[in-house]
Amino acid sequence: MGQEVEQILVLDFGSQYTKLIAKAVRELSVYSEIVPYDITAREIERLGPKGLILSGGPASVYAKNSPRPDRGIYKLGIPILGICYGMQLLAQDLGGRVESVRKREYGLARLDIDDGKLFQGLEPREPVWMSHGDAIVKLPPEFITIARSEGLPIAAIRHQKKEIYGIQFHPEVAHTLKGREILKNFLFEICGIRERWDPGDIVEERIDSLRAQLKGAKCIIGVSGGVDSATAAVLAHRAIGERLIPIYIDTGLMRAGEGERVQKVFNRLGLKLHYVEVHQDFFKALEGVVDPEAKRRRIGELFIKVFEREARRLERGRGKIEYLVQGTIYSDVIESAGARGAMRIKSHHNVGGLPEHLNFKLVEPLREFFKDEVRRIAERLGLPQEIIGEQPFPGPGLAVRILGEVTPDRVKVLQAADAILREELAQVKERPWQYFAVLLPIRSVAILGDERGYGQVVAIRTVDSVDGMTADWSKLPYDVLERSSSRITNEVPGVTRVVYDITSKPPGTIEWE
């Protein structure tokens, strides 16, 4: 984001909740960005944020080699909010003492709070979510305690002269009922943010930026028909017109009828689609592969090889192609450990699957946006609702919805089962955020008329979410489940059992692999 946008920087110390902090701030219409914990004070000053948030983390501040920030951040005069590890860190950095406590606090606690800007609008006994085994046992000079809990004498602190605050609990999680109020107080009362940020407002700025960056260059983009790649393609097309070539790689790993649908969609958008069918190449690359990370890597590498090959072909009549545009979004970056200190959950083919030596310069116009923010950008661009509301679909396609080896026959089975599920849910008024079928690597005994069978098992996965960072399993009506199961077992040869996945994220991911 440009320096003219009022923003908050979240210093990442490795907490599983860091992304939720950034997301919560954005949902309050303030732009936030996750940066490495060791970003220099000089770089922060150059970026010009209105405030800093120090995230939680799994380390202890007194441990050797624990992650620590540039101490110059405390001299910048920028408001700071330390959360959990972040609070302990600033306390120790500024002269306090942190120790391991005998009675750890995990889960719901009641906060006894004093009056103050950070806690405006909260009740005296506010429920909050704790998760810590260390605690501040000595305050740093010029700090006072502004909240405590039953098990924690120092649960929140503030500097008496500077706008530096620390809280031991997590305001970004739903269990802290007034967590958003606390963040609002920090953003608007303490940091003094006045602007309201909307991702849709960046459309013209992003188009101008792409136009300047890609001046005179020719580009390709891999599209799938989903909202991320379509939005990136339309942004780039608005910037450089016919110098952008959208390429659809038909891997044989897509949903039934997907190729035809994508061609129709891009014709409606006025973009000339270069369609490439390479089923056999991908099936050959996946022969004998069962490890999900190996699948993603092989598919990602082959995607790029196909792009490079097609680019060389296209160059013969159009001139050199320099750039590859991708619809990478922020959750892809975070889950692929784009932020330092975060654990990689899985490689996304458009992040972790890229080879070391890429023959194109990479452009990712949506890299800093979450899924729901991309949808708002798509709306501002005037994309059809068919695309805006399209479910997320994994870059590696059905390969990561087929557990075990991927073969043409197994893909046909899953395509048929998934098509039935989509048909049934198309009739439901309030559909889940995402729904799909998964083919399991097991067989189950079945009764087929008077005979005994041994058939394949399909799982139904449906979830409700906003941005894919967290998700709850959907409670589908029993009649929908019954029809889906009956049709799949009757209409898809070889499938004799259907199961229903009732796992939320976390602890599970939305996709099975």
C-alpha cells in the first residue's frame, strides 16, 4: 500500500493468531499489514504507520534466541499495542521482568479493568481469552497496571506518558466478546486514525500501478474461472489491454464441465482466452505420487513449464513475454509461511510450488488482500456475480481432493460425485460458503442387491466462512444429505459409501490435503 494510506503494522512473532489480528483490523476498515518481527525502526519510520501491534508468539521473552524487535521502535513516538508475548516483550525491553508462572491461564477469564482509553465501553468484569504460561512480575518504569484477572495481577498495562499499551489476553479471537471494541479504541482513540479503508477504493490506483509497472510489456496469467485469478486478470487487462494473455491450462484435474464454463466466462469479460489441454502431461507427472506436498510441488512445477512453453509459442507472433501475473492472495502468502516465524501449513501452487528459477518476472496485484476483500474489488470492477460468488478452488485442482494416487479413473469418479453434490446444493436457498466431494484412499464393504461389494468411499465437505482463514462445518439439512448420498452411491459406479466431514478450521484445513 502507498504511504498515503493510514495503516497499522502487525509485527509477527509467530503466533497462530497473527493473521486474525490483521484481519480484525481490516474488518474495522483500517488497512493493516503483517511484517517480520525484526523489521528495523528506520523501515517502520519510512512506511509511516499510525500504530504498531506486537503479536503473540510461542516463545518466552527470557529464553535465549527468542524473537525480539528493533528497540528503536519504542522511540518512534508511534502508538504501540503489545498482545500476549508482545506485551511481555515490551515490558522486558523497557525495564520490567517476566517469569514463568506456576498457575498458567488458558481459556476464558474475567478481566477487572480500570477506566482508560483502551477499555472505553467495556464492563468492569469483561470476559477475555487468555493463553499464556509467563507473566509480568515487575512493571517497567513509568508503567501502570490497568487490568487484572483472578490468576494474573498484571493483565494489562500502559505507559504514563507515551501511547504504549500491553494486554495479556487476545482481543482478536471471538471468545473475547468485546475484543473488537478494544481494537477500535486503539485504532481510533489512541492512534487517531480518521480515514476508513475499503479494498474497492484501490481499483484505480492498482490499475495505474500495473500500467506503470508493465509499461510496454507483454504478460500471461493462468486463470481458473475463480474470483482471484479472474479479478487479477481484469485488473491487468484494464491496465495493459491485449498485451495480457489469459491462459487456461486444462490439466484434467478440474471439475466436470469446468473448461467450457471458463471459456464462456472470459468471453463475457472480453478477454481472449488461450486454451491448452494437457491432461496426459499431468497424469504422468502424478503417477505413483501419494504425498500431498509432492503433488502440489509437481503440479506447480508443471504449471510453470507449460506456461513457459505456451509463452514461447505465443511469442512467435507477438514478441517477448516478460511477466507472469498471478492471483495470489494474502491467505496464500500466510499459509505458505510468507511471514517470518510462521509455520507453513501447506504450499499453494501459486506460492510454494514455484520453481527457484522462474523465466518470468512475477506480478501479484492481489497479494495483500484476503478473499472477502478480493470479492469487494471484483464488485468494484463490475465482474459478474457468477465469478464473485464462485467457491474457492485449489490451484492443484482435484489432485488434492483425491487422497492417494491420482489417476484418470479416480478423477472421473470424483468429478461425477462432485457434480451431483453441486447439483443438489444449487437447489438450496442458503448455500454453504464452500462445498465439494473428496475421494478417500479406502474401500468399504457394501451390499449390492444380493451380492457383497467392496466399493470406494466419498466424503462430503461443506463449510461456512468469510475469508477461508477460519471455517465452521455447515449443518446441511438431512434431506439434502440424504439425496446427495443416495444419488452418489446409485449414479457413480464404484462408490458404495458416503461420509460427512464435520471438522472445523482449525483444527482441520478446509481442503483435506
